[in-house]
Amino acid sequence: MFSVQYCVISTFLLLSNCEKQVIDVTKSQVWGPGLKPADIVLPARYFFIHAIDNSGKKMSMTHKNYEVSIDGYSKDGKCRSNINYIDREDGSVIVRYTIVDWCEQMKIIVKHNSLHVAQSPYYIQKKVYSERCYCPQDLDLWLLSNGCSDFSKDSQISWDLHLFKRVNFSAIRENILKRYNAPESISLCHYVVKKQHIWRKCFGKYTGFKMFMDATLSSLARVVVLPEMEFYLNLGDWPLSRKGGQQRASGPYPIFSWCGSDDSYDITLPTYDITESTLENMGRVMLDMLSVQQTDIPWDNKEEKGFFRGRDSRRERLNLIELARKFPDMINASITNFFFFRNEEQKYGPRVPHISFMEFFRYKYQLNIDGAVAAYRLPYLLAGGSLVLKQESHYYEHFYNKLLPYKHYVPIKRDLSDVIDKIRWARDNDMRAKEITLAARKFVDENLLPQHIYCYHMTLFKEWSNRLISPVEVLPGMEELSLSYSCSCKKGQNRDEL
Ligand SMILES: *[C@@H]1O[C@H](CO)[C@@H](O)[C@H](O)[C@H]1NC(C)=O
Ligand SMILES: *[C@@H]1O[C@H](CO)[C@@H](O)[C@H](O)[C@H]1NC(C)=O
């Protein structure tokens, strides 16, 4: 009565064996930030459903027939929402949704074959606003309801800030510009945030990437009261705040960057790539940390080869092509674009078209080889359900220091000399390889989903603001960003009044 029956393919019998496994909708689990949409405001709200069988065990295959709906009232009657399902083929589904403007007396209904799942329906007491609305919440309250931890509990933030205990920008602004004023090779922007307004001034010839930080700060300003602060953001690939050398007497200077390295003091932010996919979740971006978890090819059906696609931004990538030619039954690797080693296209070509990440995950082993700096695809590879083989590197993103070799990925030497051995190891230890892959996805779910990317920014910004001892001032020549929003939670207030 309260359950449905379906078939499991038994891997032991090699035949489709119709056991009767029964889902218990009342025991099944539903959890995640998307169930608290009034407190946790994200571009797309999301939550998880895991099916539990009638003996209380987590099921490992999924029924695709969950039906989620959002009920409630908005200005034109019913709330308008957009709902999307991501089936991870491991017994769990990610559900994500957006709402238009706002929703009152909101109810989230989760059903399976017309029966309510877990505690469905979920009643939301407070009015729920879209992330597109301008409704900044108190920072400390926001950090609390989002479950963000203190900066001191994040090893990367603590490390990055350990040299910058008290920062007097009045004393170093000029030196920073003197040191990094190299318009041909360095691009950086000076941001000032004050009273929920954002200003910036950029230096250098190529400053297009400022759009990512502009979008990040404007999005955050809609949902949380930003602390007063200023910072310099490096728009280039390479970290700037070098250890030793010329700077020894005068630096190091605090520079925010998307990529850190063992030989620099840059303060790392989540990359523009993962941040954009967070801000544009269910929007402009197709690939993000949730959608990449859609699983079409189960582990056992993946081809047991190492896979790589990417541009020619590092010599090792070309060496990998050579290896793939020597061991075609082990590695499938190709270059998608020749730019850095254009004159070697003859040798390492032909160039192949880009393919989607979904196509990557037809292969069991994913090779993560540095590009100009860290390869910003690593978060997606960790989430995708294949084993990651990661080249050792002195470059890192904001989360690498929480990753453990042989727990979340398999390390490979910088010169790639052990790639073939590592692929052999993975083939011979399929259970271990699968375990590592599952641990990687768990890591992603606990560290790299949209909520965590928001938290990381705000935790860092809050502590950064605390450390500034010079007054935060808008300087001559700075341009104010116009915040974009489509509604506001203050009664009677519309765009023009803000
Ligand atoms: C910051 O530096 C400026 C310029 O060197 C100096 O005048 C000021 O007293 C410093 N502020 C603090 C709080 O140390
Ligand atoms: C390598 O991978 C691509 C993309 O999946 C595929 O089209 C191609 O046939 C593969 N090459 C070999 C030799 O298996």
C-alpha cells in the first residue's frame, strides 16, 4: 500500500534478476538547504532524496518518478517555480528549483507514486524570496543559517591570512600599484565595498575577467549585508604575491587570486569558474556542481581507460598525447586547441572538437593535468562519478588542501612517469577505485556545492574586513557598480527607490 516494487539487476547472476525491492516512502530521506528557502537564499535552491527500502537500508538504484511541486501564493495568484531533477543512479536524486519574485505560505510537496515522501509536505512559515530580489540579511545571522564555519576552522583561509594580521592599506596602496603596474602582463582590480555599494578601479590591459567578481559581489549584496572592505584582485592566471625575491623587503602584499601556489602568498578565492556556475545555477550555465552529478553510465559500464581533453597549455599535456599513442588501450587523450605550442600541432595533433563532461564520464579514469595553472575542471571531475588521477602540482584552488590522496583521488607524478602504473593499479583494484570515487563525490557534496561557495566568500570577506585597520574609502577614479535585481523584500520599495 505504501510502497512500490521494482527490479534490481543482480550483478552476481549476470542476468536481470527481478528481486522485489520495495521503497518505503516514509523512511526515505529528504534533506538539504532547499528545504529552508526563507533562510538559505541561493540562485537555485536544492535538496536531496535518498530512497530507503522496507528493511531500512539505503537503496542503490533510483526510481525516476519522484514528483516535486511548490505550492503557495504570489502577486499573480499561484507561486511560479521551475523544478529540475538530477538522478545520481545511486539511489539518490538532487532536486533543485527556482521561484519567481516571492512566494507566501509556501509548501514543498515531495511525492513518489502519489504518496508523500518522508515529512512531505514541507511548510515554510516565512515569505520566500527569489535570489533575484534585493533582501540583504544580517551577516552573522546569514552565516549561522547557512551553516558556514568560522574562518579559523578553514585551513586554507587561516593559512592565507596568517601573514596579514593587521592590514593598513593607507600604507601599502601605492606600493602595490608600483609593484604590479605592468599593464601588458598584469591585470588587477581594486574593489571597495562600503554601505552595501561596490566600487572598483582596474589596472592593466586585459580586465575582462572583472565581470566575474562584479557578478559575485552584486549577487552577494542581494542576499547578505556585506562587510566594509577593500581588496586587490588578480585577474590573471598566475599568483602574484611571490615569495622571496624583490619583494622580501617590502612585501608580501595581500592579493586575492583564483589560483594559489606553494611559492606565493596570494589569498585564494573560489575560481571564477566554479563561482559563476554557482551564481548561474539553473540559469545561463549548463555545467555546474549539481548538474554534473547526473549519472547516465554506471561504474561497471564505464570504459577502463584514462581520459583527457584540453588545450595545449602545458608540456605535460603533450607528453600525455605521446603516452596515449603508445598505450591506446589505456589512455584516450587529445588536444582541443593549439595555442602555446602552435608549431607542434603537426606532431601532437590533430586537434579534436570539445566534448561535454557527460561524455568524459563514459571513461572510468579522469586525468587532471595542470594547464597554465591548476586545472579548474577538478571540482567537476571529482563530482562526475569517475576516478580522478591528479597530477602533483604546486598550484591549488581554495579547497585542495582538504583533499587527500588515495581517499579522494589517486596522485600521479608531475612528469607523468607513473600514469600507466596508476591506471593498472586502478584496474586491478576496482573496489578501491570505486570507493575513492564515492568519497570524492561525498567531498563535493560537503565542500563544493553552491552553499559552500557562498560560505567561503563570506567567511573570508568577514575576516578580511576585521583585519583592515585603515579606513575604507572610495578613491578618486573608482567606478560604482550598479546592482541588478528584479524585486525587493522591503514593502512598497521598487528598483528606483533603492
Ligand atoms: C596606516 O598608515 C598610514 C600611512 O603610513 C599612517 O599614517 C597611519 O597612522 C597608519 N594607521 C594605523 C592605524 O596604523
Ligand atoms: C576516444 O574518445 C572519443 C570520445 O569519447 C571517441 O569518440 C573515440 O572513439 C575514442 N578513441 C578511441 C581510440 O577509442
